[in-house]
Amino acid sequence: MLSFIFRRFLTAIPTLFVVVTLSFFLMRVAPGGPFDLEQPLEAKIMENLQRAYGLDRPLVEQYLRYLGNLVQGDFGPSFFIRDFTVAEIFMKGLPVSMTLGAMAISIALVVGSLLGSLAGLRQNTGTDYAVVGLATAGVTIPPFVVAPILQIVFGLMLAWLPVGGWNNGAPQNLILPVIVLALPQIAIVGRMTRASMIEVLRADHIRTLRSLGMPTTTIVGHALRAALLPVVSYLGPAAAALLTGSVVVETIFGLPGIGRYFVEGALNRDYTLVMGTVVVVAIFVLFFNLVVDILYALLDPRVRYE
């Protein structure tokens, strides 16, 4: 297992290099720049700004300098949020995004697995149809529709919860964003668990357990362990996306997470902020995919990594 982890770490380096390279040059090819305003700046001021941020140098030199700084953990200064480095912005925004994402993925895993298992065990019954219907609604209704409805109902009409803001992570400020983030994931995990549970319950080893008169709880436990394998595979990219922030949810609820900063950076051509976000997301994706592979081996004894 240790050798497998080491090999994955080695393969992650060129993958991250490709992601950084493509992102860097695509950002520079896009029209506009970080200092392009409706009222153009004077030529001398623009020249000084370009020189201060190193944008007057050849593109290849800028790229090599960015790689060198990145290796040292320096994401550079933000072009739009003045007097702050990208690392300082992440130190402020990443805990917010990770808190929301961790809570959402935990709720989705527990609730989705329970609903999917229940639907799989009671296939073609009213319970099954209800779970499938709710899951379909959860997948098809986008967060930018769910979020305003919850804000209107629970924030304005009932006045139970705030409609936005972070307030230092107060529980009442977390409820609505976490629900909006978790609902689509609950639907996806539920549908995957249901389909996998139905398939596993028809497997030969489950039939053997039934023929031996094993208790229902034991049979369900064996079936659930195998049924969760597709869900575990999905959790890698899902966890990375949620833990690094949801652009829509953070924007609607006014949360200072990196998803919201990413939107602001993209709109204002903040090269370093966008590049930093891409790098962080890529690292999370690679890390969680490794975690998924390890969990796969723990859940399925047939999987072995040499």
C-alpha cells in the first residue's frame, strides 16, 4: 500500500504540472486584463502597474517565475483584492468552504445511503417510488433555484434563519447553505446506492446467505458494504468540489469562501487568484482520489495495491 501511495504521489506531480500550465496560458489568452477598466488608465500608470506585477516581461518568463514561486508555496499577490496575497485570501476563505463542504458531504453520504438502501430493499413499492421521485427532483432542480426559495420561506416569511452572511460560522448561518449544497448530493448518492443495492441483492453470495438462513440484518450489512463501492468512487471528485466551495451557493448567501473569490477573480481577470484556485482544486481532486482508492481496498477484499 505504501508503494502504491508513493507511486500515486509521483504521478500527481506531472498531472498538477499540466493543469497549471494549461490554466496559466489559457488565462493569458483570454481577452482583457486585470487593469482594464471602463475608464482606461493613463499610459504611464498602466506601464507602472504592469512593471510592478511583472506583466511587462515575456510570457514564458512570467510562466517560469510563477512556477518557481509556486514550488515555494507562493501564489503571488492578488491583482483585484489589493494589499492581500492569494495565500492570505485562501487562509480566510478555505476554512469557510471546507466547513460547508464537509458538512454537506457528510449529510449527503449518511442520508443518501439510507434512502438508497431503503429503496433498494423495497424495490417497486411506494417507498421506492417516493425515494426515486425525490432523488430526481434533487438532481434536476438547480441550487440557484432552491437557495432563493429557502431564503424566502425560512428567512423572510418565517424569519427563522438569516438569509445570508457568515457571522463567524454561527450555526444558524450554516443551515441553509449546507442544505442547498447537500440536496443534489443526497439525490445522487441515493440513486447510486439504490441501483447498486438492487444489483448486489441479486448476487449469488447474497442468495447463499439467504439459503443458509442468515438474519436479515447480516444480509443487509453484507449487501450494503458492496453497494457502497460505486458511491465511494463518486465521493472523490464530489468531496473535492464541495470542500473547495460552491460558486453558486457562496455567491447567493454572501459567504467569504474561495468559490466566491474565484468568481470575483474570473470577472476581474485576477490571474493569480484564479490560478491559485485552480491549483488548490487540482490538489484536492488528486488527494481525494487517492483516499477513494484506499477506501476501495478496505471495503473490497479483492482489491489489492502492490
